[in-house]
Amino acid sequence: MEGGSHEPHRDPKICHGEACIKGTRTPVHLILRMLANGDTIDDLLREYPSLTRDDILACFDYAASLAEEQITPIEALSNEA
């Protein structure tokens, strides 16, 4: 899915630059919040007929990439002092 056509996009002219599902004005955070509040993927597909299952899964992938930790080695920090 990485780099695919379902990858969320940002455009300053659409939804104030929020990450949206490609080809829509549906913000990624809206989909993730609805899922967190108990909606299922099937619920969302019924509510948003223009979305596909891959669009919704791409939201998870996008969130995971934002949450991924970046580790800085301790040695690098001690050398900066």
C-alpha cells in the first residue's frame, strides 16, 4: 500500500491542508476517530460510498507512520554536549 494510489494526501487548498483520503475531502483523522469510537470498516463503507476498504486501511498505515518512533542513539546526544 505504501506509495500507492490510496495513500492520503495533503493539499493546502483542500480541508486547510489536513491529510485527506486521496480524491476526497474526507480527513484521515475523521475516519480514524470514527473507528476508535466503535464504527466498523463496513459501517464506514456504507456511510461513505466513495471510499474503498483500501482507502480506510491506508488511514491506518498513515497513522502508523506518524506514530513510529525515531530513535536517537545515546552516544549521539552525549557528543553534542
